[in-house]
Amino acid sequence: MHASGFCERSVEYCSIEYNRSINALYQSVEFGVYNMTIEIFPTPQWLSDAVFYQIFPDRFCKSRQNTHVATFAPWGSLPTAHNVMGGDLHGITAQIPYLQELGITAIYLTPVFMSASNHRYHTDDYFRVDPLLGGDVALRHLLDIAHAAGLKVIIDGVFNHCGRGFFPFHHVVENGADSPYREWFYIESLPLYPYDESQPAGYAAWWNLRALPKLNVSYPPVRQFLLDVAQYWIEFGIDGWRLDVPNEIADHEFWREFRVTVKRANPEAYILGEIWEDASNWLDGTQFDAVMNYPVRRLVVDFFATRTGSAAEFSAGIECELQRYPSEHAHAALNLLGSHDTERFLTLAEGNADRLKAAVLFLFTYVGVPCIYYGDEIGLQGGKDPLNRAAFDWDVQHWNQSIREWIIRCAGLRQQFSALRQGVLSIVHARNASRTVAYARVLGREILIVALNASDEDATIDMLLSGLGIEDEMLLHDQLSAWSYVVTAQRIQRVKVPANSGAVLLVSRR
């Protein structure tokens, strides 16, 4: 079948059969002159309870197994584009109790495959875990221990481009037009010059970076190779894929094949795309489960960290983002305050931990799946790449314990109340003057009102609660303080919202 055109053509559904054994919806469709079957799988059920922790493996924890592997840069030295500090998968495994104490239930690892870069987005071998991380054995051990502790693990898939050390590319460099791998890449001229900047590269590369030859995914052998990679590691035991710049593989049919391949191997695997803007074309139910929620992150940074966004802009923005995608995908979105691709939130907030804590409260009470970037919980700072990839400081005396304890508390609230994980969100208050926003999370009879204050002054607010199923004389108890409020004329008045913090009000009857 042709790789393009699915979203532009009409689709006539001829029959639907639900197969409960693999929890998939099979749809027989008429597609132009083609007849085909599409398997539509729901988003994983475990996501509604998940709290993710993103780890840059080289910088999180260095195990004793890795002390004699090679010569590393000193742990905690200034991060650069090329230095390697020796964090590994055994180190991550050793810290699973630490993650559990934090309230983490799932781990997202940036690339772990063999590579000549510290970030490993320059993939050299898609079927081998980097020896500097402990190799395949270390990943096997991590998965076994994590799964035994109830944690999921997803890894980064870099399928748009490879590294210069990828064997098929190296074969073309050595053999030119005689290489049977020449169609795997976008060859423009021969010979290739992957290192000599004085010569034309001779091939297409991601962002014209010679270290990242672009893969020709439309070529059937490449396509099958990548699908084999996807299936292999799911069967190995990973719980999903985070896909690097998948929108730059502008081939929706490939991603449909990818989804079917992954979900047949594990229907509960998470497929997460890194798309920074509108991802509607990839969230049609046949491709990704969700995307990293960078648009919401921008709103959060503007409102809580830099204070450049108003309460009205923030509330309107999150309402707009919630309406952008179907509910299933919105609830599966990975919500983040920062990542390996952004400045750290605390740095953007000029080191103000209270602003970070206010944003954390939003993160854990908003629709979707919260994700903590490693080190944010102890007050780690860092500017743009590579400064945002500093080594985790394991000296407890250097930790900002107030941030860490607040994250634990917010994770506990999210775990305690189903409405914070699965409920519908409705804005009930937004006031620019006091920089306060409030919204309801409603799931059946469980109702919570979350009020947030993005200012340095305490605030008191009034809220109209009509249309939420809240009746007069009901009580609202703040889960973060001892304050309670009574509903009168569908309103609650003088709600106390501390500076750079909030209130989480549980509705109950007298």
C-alpha cells in the first residue's frame, strides 16, 4: 500500500470485530483501490496511574560495575557536548527504591543503544545496548527488577536518523556505489565525506549535521529493519517507545505499521511521540498513544517560572490544549516541566524553588501523565544543552529537601484521588490581578477543586461552582491545609491560596 494519503482520503468502514484476547479493534476498510485491515488498539490502561521519571543514563547514577570499564570525566564535572561521566543501567537499577519513595511508577530512558555520543542519539547498533551502560545484561536486569517493583520502563527510539558508526552507513562510505546499502540513505554524491567539512557531505543528514545520516524509511529493507527493532525490544521486555522527532518521518503509514507491530507484541506498550507542536495528524487512534506535552509546558513556564503569562492566558491555553486531541490521547499525554532538550525549570524560575513547587502541583493535578526530569526533585539547575544534562548529586546534604518532599506529597495526592488521574477538567476561576487559576477535576461523585497561585503574595478567591454537581451546604476540605469551606448559593468564598502554592479542595457532604 502507498505510504501517503490516508488522512486525505475517505474511508468506508465495512465491518468491525472486537478481539478481546489482544484488546484490539480490527477495522476492515476500503481505501481507494485497496482493501486493508487496520488494527486500532486503545491506549495502555496503566498510564492513568503512572508517574514518570526521565533519566539521561550517563548522568544519573554510576555503579561499581562501571568503575573499571573506561576512563570517565569526573562525576559532577561541567557537562559538555562530548564528555562521558559513566552513569549506567546498573546504577539506575540500584536506585529503584529511591524512585519508589519519590512516587515514581515508570521510567523513561533517553537512548541506550550503542553510540559514540554521550546522549546516544547517534545510534551505531540498534540491537545492542551500549557496553558503557552495562550492555544487554544490564538492561535485562533493570527490567526484571523494575517490573518486580511494579515500575514500567520505556526507551528512546531514534528512527529518523542514525550515527556515522551505523554499519550500513559505514559500508557505503567504504564501498560507494558498490555498497548494497546505498538505498538505505539519501545519497546525493559520491564519495561520501562524513568527517571532512571542506567537502560536500554527499548525503542528507538531520539538520545538516554530518554525524546524523538520515535514514530512507520509504525503502522497504530500512522500513522492515526498523519494525524488527521495534518488535525485538518490546519482546525483550521494554514497556514502550518514546519516539525521537517522529514527525520528521512524514509517512503516516509507516507509523501505522509501527503501532501494529508494537501492539501485537504487547497491547499495553506505550507509544509516545516527541512532537513539539500540533500532533493531530499522529493522534488519530492508529499511530501514537500520545505525545510529549511541550505546548502545555510552555504555558506552565510562562505562568509559573518567568511570570510572562497572565492567568487568563494560562487558563485559556490549557483549555485549548485539552480540546486539541481526543480525550483518550489527552489523558495519555506526557506532561513535563523540562527535559534533556530544555533549560531546567528551576533555572528559568531564577532559582526560586517555590515557583517550581507551584508548577509541580499543577503537573500532578492536570490531565495526563506527569513526568519529573531527573534531578529536578533535588533542585538541580542547568541552562541549555549540554548544561541541562548535569550529573545527579548524590550528596544528600546538597539536596533541596523541600522540593523533593513536595513532589512526594503531590504524587501521594494524585494516587489518593482517582479524579486527579482520570477526571474531566473544567476551569472555574482565572483572575489576572491575583495571578490565580482554579479548575475542577470530576470523576463520577468524586470532585476536587484545584486552586493555584502564581504570585509571591497570598490570595483569597471566590469561586462559582455551578454545573459541577456541587450542591449548597456541601463542604470543601483543603487537602494541603486545615481549611474548610461551605458551599452557599453555588459559591465558596474567601478560599485561601498561599503564594506560589495552591489548595486542593475535596467536595463532601456534611
